[in-house]
Amino acid sequence: MLEFKQGFPLQGSPLVDCLTNNVTIETMANSLLYVGAKPIMAAHTDEQDDVIKVVDSVLLNLGRILQGENDNLQSASKLAKKYGKPFIVDLVGYGIGEFRNNVGEEIIDNHPSIVKGNMSEIRAFCKLKSHGRGVDVGDEDTTNESLDELIDALKKQVETYKNTVFMVTGPVDVIVSKNHAVKLYNGVENNGNFTGTGDVVGALAGALIGDGMDPLNACINAVSYFNICGEIAEDKSHGLNDFRFHLLNELSLLKDTDWTKEVKGEYV
């Protein structure tokens, strides 16, 4: 059994500021509420200083960068650093082109607590060959050989970003920090078959670091908790829309069970 600190149920009700895409904003807000956190989706630069002063953590999601939103994302990362707030950047679509890559890299220069992405996005960030298709992972990037290559590349990244944890989602989820590398094996294929699943995992991690948990354990908890919800939903559902309902519903239920016994993973 993988040893880690249990994060759900939360100890408090952390307030998480989510600068995120408008495709999944409602799903992310409700997911935070389901686990006992409090969402605020305050993105405008004119109020960021006031908001980031009082929140417990910040989540920056690159999913759909509207005109001018790159400035909001970069400003928020600087303020999170200024006020010592733990923050996450989710590199959605990294590798698509120079503009999005530059936005992500400028945020990472402020040393976030967690950098999140799927296997293709993080491979692109590590300057490895990536087969991502839009915001989705390419099958070629999920092989055992590709996974080991990525872990080695991330071990080099944490030499530069010593206080940052990299969270990589895919058929096997990977977490790499300065001192640890972890593989996680829970989940079902349908977890990736509706919009916003990765965004929800980022939100869960935001709740956990806002609750005072260290980034490595926050990542292990966020990924495993979500994937176990998916396993339960698979047994209860018929069809993708039904699966989505049950998975999100389980976010509010699983925390009241002894869910950590179901976690499958290992340090590598």
C-alpha cells in the first residue's frame, strides 16, 4: 500500500481562486463545493490584488485563453508569489503553439507549487517529442518507454524548480518532486471521456494545498481520489452522461469512507 498523508476529508474550507476556462468553470466550482472547499472565480486584474490577499490557494488553467486573459494569468501568478499563496498552473494545451507555451513558461517562472498537465503537455514542456492532439494526450506518449523517459526528464526539471511538484495525468499517473517519483494506477478509461476531468483534478489539488497540505501529498490525494470516484461510477452507470453524473456525485460521498485503502501506486 502506498504511504501518504490523507487529505480528504478536508480539515477546513479553503477558499480557492480559479482563473480557468469558461468551458468547465461550473464543473470546477461545484467539484470544489462537493469536497467542502469554497470556489471563487475572480479573474479581472483590477481586483486580483484584493482577492489573492484573502484566498488560500490559486489555480491557473490555460484551457481557453481569451483575448487579454494571458495578462490576467501572469498577473495572478506574480501576486500569488508576492503574497506567499500556494498556486497551481495547469498547462492545458501546452505544445499547441508559441503563444500558449510562452504564457505557461512565464507563469512557471514564478515557481508554482504544482505544475499539472497530461503526458503530451508535460512532454512538450520538457522538450521531448510530443504527440498531443489539441488538449488531449497522444497514444504514443503513454507507452512504458515514453513514461520512463518523461520521469527522467522531470527529475531534471525539479533541479531547477526545487519547490515545485509536477503532476502528470494519463493511463498511469505520475508525480515527481525533488525527492520522490510516484506512479498511480487507479482509474478507468471513461475518466478521460468527458470534458473537464483534468480540470477537476487540478481543482481538488487546489483545495488540498489551500487546506495546508504539502504539494506532493496534495497531488497523490487529488489524482487517487478522483480516479477512485471514477471506478465507483463505472460500476453504477450506463453511458457516458450517467457516468459523469455518478463520478461527480462520488466527489461528495467518497470522503466519508475509508477510501485510502483503495489507492494503487508506488514510489519509483
